[in-house]
Amino acid sequence: DAKTTQPPSMDCAEGRAANLPCNHSTISGNEYVYWYRQIHSQGPQYIIHGLKNNETNEMASLIITEDRKSSTLILPHATLRDTAVYYCIVRVKGAQKLVFGQGTRLTINP
Amino acid sequence: DAGVIQSPRHEVTEMGQEVTLRCKPISGHDYLFWYRQTMMRGLELLIYFNNNVPIDDSGMPEDRFSAKMPNASFSTLKIQPSEPRDSAVYFCASRGLETGELFFGEGSRLTVL
């Protein structure tokens, strides 16, 4: 699976959009970008995934650059409950292993 | 569905004792994963099963660790004998064949004194 690079930490004000970047310059054509988050003391939670088109669901939006070498997870109106570690992972959709990096620790401030 | 269910939620034991962690995956999911999380090493994949068969156990740290899945609705992770460095949160996760996402349990926090 391709390696990803994320900033170790970020802050965002409550009510604002939180934009979390991820670099995956070695991504291959059949690898998807997945995002998970882990709220303190809970198990990781799936957020969203995409291949090359932008994706949106009830939790977030995923913007993937045209060359697919980077992506951004957008939480449109961040709340205090969005404080968590966010993991960006790239892998082939049918691949079984999901390997977590260190992620980005996002803190939403009141 | 109740989600992935793990037990116990917390376990404190003494070095040398046997520890058994249990997991019930989501009904209909045919993949089951065991992860371990520590501050130093983050989330590590230990082993995963497909249709109750172990597929990859390369992440299991050593022979003291063993995992079984006797049927589609139950798995165990056993540590014998336990050591203080095994202290961690152990997560179980499951997924279905058609979906890409994993569903995690709440974890079992193990402390070995």
C-alpha cells in the first residue's frame, strides 16, 4: 500500500470548516483513499473513501487532486465532537489489510 | 445490529497469567481483524481471518500470542504468559466482502502488572 503523509496536529474553531490534508504521491491507479477517525478511547470509525472523483456523505467531503497525489478531508461545520485523530490510508479496495499511520490529531476549539 | 462486541472492556492481570480477549463480529461479515494500539507503536494489525480461517498472522508479536475463530460469530485472542509490555488496547474489527470499510469494537484495555 502507498505511504501517506499527514500533519501531526491541527486546530480548528468550532463552526468553521476543518480541512485535513494528506499526501500520497506514490499512489497507484487502483488504490483508493480511505479516511477513518478515532475519538479518544474508542475504536476507529470509517468516514469516507474515494478513487478519483470528489465524494461527499453525511459526515464529510473528500477532495482528491486530479493527479491523485494528495487529498483533503473536509468537515464542513466542525463541532467539539469532531476532536479526534484522523487517519488517511490508501489501499486497493479489495485488499484485506488496513495499515494505519500516525494520523492527524484534530482539536476543535470553542 | 449491535456492532462488533468485545469483552472484557478492561482487564488487569499479573505478569505470567493467561489472558483471553473475546470478539463477536457483525453478523454476515466474513473478515475479522485483531489490532493492538499503544502510544509508542500506534495501531498495529496482529492477525486477520477470512471465513474463520487465519489468513495473515505476520503481525503477531511472538508465540505467546494466539488467535482462533471457531465459528463465524466468535473469535479469541489469547496471551500466555502475559508480560507488562503486552499492556495495550486490543481492537477487533470486521468487514463484509462487498464493503471496503472496517467496523471496530470498543476495544479491550489490558494492563499487565
